[in-house]
Amino acid sequence: MHSVQGLKFAVIDGIIFDEAVFTATEFPVAAAPGQRKNAARVPLKIGYDGAMDYQNLIAEIANTLRDVDDQGEVASYIPELGRVDPDKFGFHLVTVDQKHHGMGVEDERFSIQSIAKVLSLAVAFRLEDDRLWRRVGVEPSGSPFNSLVQLEYENGIPRNPLINAGALVVCDILVSRLADPKAEFIEIVRRLCGDPAIDYCPRIASSEQQAGYRNAALVNLMKAYGNIENDVESVLDFYFNLCSIEMSCRELARAFQFLATGGVNPLTGERVVSVSKSKRINAIMLLCGFYDEAGEFAFKVGLPGKSGVGGGIIAVHPGNYSVAVWSPRLNARGNSSRGMRILEFLTTRTQSSIF
Ligand code: GLN
């Protein structure tokens, strides 16, 4: 049993019990046949199949990989990203009871790019609560991640925090609210991963800055609408650094555990966000995490998730697991093509989508 900031929670047999449902005398037991149904209290979230043979599943994924025709190109509009070996493949899944299953180059770090937007969103949501939604929406955009068109129609209020415009507003908030934004933010990310070595990659950040004309256009447009408080350069600098963070699949899967556990970092017992906020962040990922391919990802994979142009994808099954995959070739919508196929295989095979 952990207690953090007055919030009690425990992980028992893969089930997260938070203080609303858990007390020492109320250990949940299944109602015996004939017993009144309400004799047992229902825990926060059940559904984790502890008996699932994930190791066998990993072997099946390795087989499936051989049959997947890995189409697409690595992102080259950020010159440094274009230098990555396109055929790398890593996969790592962590269950909420901290069992790890992985394959491939699961420990090799890569540029997580837009996946980091979920972590900056979590920090801004925690700091701002619902005030955040005055400056950014929660609707899917149906547009590419770096689109400018919609932003002008909608008076400089981005559709959601996971497209570039929305993530830039979130960066502006963090630049305003954190005393030393880059240092404090990376410290939060390190705690989520349980690894003090996680860092920004200055090489990627500066490569992106040199090619960052569209992002500069987005911030300038929003500044003209009064939706950016800080100077354009500081917001862009924070954003390019955010996108340059490097992690392995294992570290990514760990960092996103808090969205599988109803807001708690299982490594430290700290509450990262409230249960309600973690549900809302997952909802935003489901609707907006893959830009104009969000429908396709929900349709085929059926999990909240987020992609990055570095070829990474994170996906979360609340109450069950978080999973990261890395495969750098991107489809036409800027999402890892083999990564999507493998996650589709995972949820089909385990029958574990959220639907
Ligand atoms: N840093 C990238 C950009 O701003 C992030 C895009 C992405 O990963 N989809 O263009």
C-alpha cells in the first residue's frame, strides 16, 4: 500500500486500487455463487489478464514482422532524423504489475519527437487544471500535425494539445509556469522513466530549429492572436528541445505507465495526475494522437496512443499495460507504418483493445 500526498493506492495482482475503493479491511473478493452481488466491492479497473502468455506473444510478433512489408521513408524534413537506420525495430510492453516483455532493439534510444507532447500536456494540465482549455481545444483536427490552415479559421486556438500548434501553446504555458523550464521538465521525465540519464539531444534540437519554419509560423500566428505569452524564440526553443528527448522503448513504456495506472507512477508511488486527468489525457490521445490517422489507429488498434516522426509509438491499455514500439519508416501521415501494424497484431491477438 502506497500513500502519496494523501492519496492511497495499491497494485494487487495487476489491479490498481485507489483510495476511493481500497481500505485494508475491504480487500476485494469475488462474490461466491449464491452470495448477494453487492457483497463484493468492485475495484477501480479490472481486466488485466495475468495469465496472458506475453512471452509467447513476443515470439509471434517476431514471426509476424517477417511478413510485414515495411513501406515508407524515415522523416527527413528534420535532417538529423534522416540519418537513422530505417530498419531498426524495438518493442517493449510493461504490465501494471511491472512485468516487462520486449524484443528487438528495445534498449536503444531514439528521438521520441511528438510522443513527448503527452508528457508536456500532463504537466501543463496539472498546473492549469481546466484553465488550460481556454487556450487549446480537445477536438480531433483531421489535419496533418503541422497544419496552419485550421489555426487561422479558429482564431489562433489550436484544436488539441497534440498537434504542433497545441503543443506549442502547452510549451508557452510551461515556459511561463516553470522557473527553469527545460531543467525542471526533464527532471519530471527522468522520474517517470526511473532513469536520471534521460536527456534532450542538442544535435536534433538544433537540426529541427534550422528547419523549423512551419513551427515558427504557427507560434507567430498564435502570438498575433494573443494566444502566446512569451517571446517566440523561448517557446520554440523549449518545443524543439521537448521533441528532441531520446528514450528507448523500455523507457518509453515505463514513462507512460502512469496513464495505465490511473495517474500514479508505479516506480515511485507518486501521483503524477489525478484519476480524472489520466482518463482525459487518454481520451485526447485516442482522438488526436495520430492526427489525420487517429480514426484508423482507433479502428485497427483500439488503444489511446501517440506517435512521433522519429518512428516511435506509445500506446496504453488503462488498467493493463503500456507498450512502446519503434520502427522508423513512416507512412504518408507521418506515423510508423510497421509500428501500427505490430500494435494492431498485439490487440487482435490479445483481444485487448479498450472497446
Ligand atoms: N518535432 C516535430 C515537428 O515539430 C514533431 C512532429 C511529430 O513527431 N509528429 O515537426
